[in-house]
Amino acid sequence: MKYWLMKSEPDAFSIDDLANCPKQTEHWDGIRNYAARNFMRDEMEVGDQVIFYHSNAKPPHAIGLAEIVSKPYPDHTAFDPKAKYYDPKSDPENPRWVMVDVKFKKKFKEMVPLKDIKANPKLSSMMLLTHGRLSISKVKKDEWQEVLAMAGE
């Protein structure tokens, strides 16, 4: 099992939105960064665990947990000219972009602000901090446990 941090802007799709989806499950579409795409396409597996992170929030913060519940599959929004994440260079026969389905697990008792993550020496090498612009990043098991402890879990 692997651990991930997946970012979403709360006004676009929040952890509460995920919790309110049918079966508390939704596809994670719109990834248009090759490194993040490669993580999804090549490394994510059903059962992997996710820290749900609200980016572009005041303050940005880790807010809860989700689980990967599907293998990667083509991101259909890349083929729809009306979609926000349309990519005219993506071919349905050879899709450039993928998505996975995620399932809500829980909302943290306490959010974990980015400033607290940055201040924690045990998290100094966390990909969130070293590759901050990625919308999907790997999380080491000890980092996972530390973030959960900070969240009161």
C-alpha cells in the first residue's frame, strides 16, 4: 500500500463534496501535470491511502482521508471541448490523461495547516514541501503517521 496527498481547491471540490457524493466516491479528473499523471497512471493502486488537502484555502491545510478505489482510466474530460480540462491533443485511442476514483474515509478532527506542516522537522522532506506545486504527491509512511497525529487521529 502506498500513501498520497491529493490537492483540491475547496471551492471547486472539497472533502465535504466528496463525502456527499453517491457512495462517497468520485473520479479525480483534471490532472494536467505529467508528474502527477505518472503517479496516477504508473503507481497508484486500489487500496492506496490519500490525505485530502485543501489548496488555495486560507490557510491551505490537510483536512481528511480518502482511498483509491479504482485503477487509472482515461480522463474523459480531456476529450470534451466544453470541459474545463479539454486537451485537443489527447486522443481517445491513446489517452494522454488519466483519472482514478477516490472514496471518502473521514474528515480530520482538526485540520493541519500548511504552516504547521512546514514547522514540523519530521516533515521537512515531505514532497508537499519539496515539490509544492504538484497536485498529487507521494507521502512516506512515517510522514503519513505524523500528519495523522497532528490531526488528532
